[in-house]
Amino acid sequence: MKRAGLAVLLLAALCGCAGDKGKELFDTAQFEEKQNNREHAKQLYQEIVAKYPDSPVAKQAQERLAALGGR
């Protein structure tokens, strides 16, 4: 399932989506959750909290981490 996550990131890079990096990571983490790849999703949520603490999705990432049993 990691390939699917990488495909999402690659697609975002190729389409020139400049958008918010925190939001892109959050979307990928949610995709990983749906693919039952909880560990990778938790890593992505942790990255959002660490690198983009002021982003609009940081609070949501913290909530998802709590729900998944991380941090």
C-alpha cells in the first residue's frame, strides 16, 4: 500500500499543486488510513505536527494521532 501513497505524492508534485504542504500530507495520511496503513498514516500526522504546527490541519493531525494511538 505504500506505493499508492507514493503515487498520490507523485501526482501532487507533477500537477504543480503548490498548495499547503501540511494539507497535502494530511490528505495522504487520510488515504493511508483508508488503505489500513495506520503506521504510515501516523508517521505522516507526526510530520505535520512537527514541521507545520501552525498549519490549519495540525490540530486535525493531532486528533487523528490520538485516535490512532500515537503521541
